[in-house]
Amino acid sequence: MSEAPDELEATEVDTPPVPDRYQGILFVISSPSGGGKGTLIKRLRETVPGVGYSVSWTTRAPRHGEAEGVNYHFASEAEFAVMIQAGGFVEWANVHGHHYGTTRAAVAQALSAGLDIILEIDVQGARAVRTTMESVVSIFILPPSFEVLRERLTRRMTERPEELELRLANARGEVAEYRHFDYLILNDEVERAAAQLASVVWAERARRERQEWVARRVLKSFGAPAAR
């Protein structure tokens, strides 16, 4: 009888080790401006433990009620350019005439601590993260209609008329990007949409490959070998 091929042996040897603790998940959440992603993320973090949030950098001016280091890190164009040159961003983009970016350090720190991390970014940033990061769970928040989106943006009164029209014009292209995301949540009713978002996080945490470390610990108590 012939021996097993060398390729099989190499495959078994090269299998990556199973981690001995929970590894954080990188969640990317996108929507058009006014789609309600900020509200849903806030509710998620109030109801699901262990969810961190990466505070993005931006070159736009703070809106009323926004605080440095809480909503965004507000930077000048020159400061933002220095970060780009240093490779400090895992993603960055020009959105509605302003720069936005997520630092590599913030993401790495949260994931290494076993926290799930939320990136609240536009579709350009989501595309960049999916390209550069090894494991990403992406979620698109869809407004119920263009009319509702216009009403929400108008009601919050944070943009000049020309900025409002730019955001609405960009939204027509942004909503078509939903097909590139893993999950789609219709934000027609906040409580239902928030519950659905929380369900996605819980389900992703329960994936077998992410709970392999738990299974091995439990099987050890049975005196049974872990599955290969």
C-alpha cells in the first residue's frame, strides 16, 4: 500500500493553531448620510456587551453637540495628510468634500483585547476595509425611501442647503452598494432594526470557527479529543 502523499502531511502541519481565547470581530456598518446608522450603533452598544467603537478622524468642523474624541477626532487637512503619509489609516476617503479615516492602532488595540469593534464608515471606506483586512463582517443600513432620507437630513438641520443636496445626490449611488455587504437591515422602525443589528452580532459571535476555543475547553472536561 502506498504512503499518503507529502502534500497531505504538509497540509496537516500547516493548519493554523486554534486561539485559546475569544478573538474580536471587526464589524463595518455603512449607510447613506441620514440612514440612521449612528442611532442603531448607539442602541447596539447599550444592549450588547463587549462591543467597542472606533472613533474616526475627520477634517470637517464639529456639529452642534459633537465632542472631540467621542464623536470624531477633528483634524486639519495638514494633520490628516501627515497620517496618510505615515500609513496610519486602515481606510480613508473624501466624503462630501471632507476627509474621514480609521486608524490602524485603534482597530488593532480593540481586536487584541477581545473586543468586537464597530467601524461606522461610508461605502468607500467599507470597500477599502474589505480589501485590506483579513476578516470583516459588513452591514448596510438602508433607509426606507429617498423621501424619508430627505426628511431626516432636513430635520436635523446640520448642513447648508448645498451640502444637503450633495448628500442626497451621493445617496443615490451609495444605496446601490448594499449588494456588496454581508447583511442588509432596513431602518424603517428603530426598535426592530436595532434588534436585528444585535441579532447579527450575536450570530456572528456564535459561528463555530469563532467558538472553537470554547469547544476544545469543554471537550477536554469530557476527556474527549477535540475534533480535527
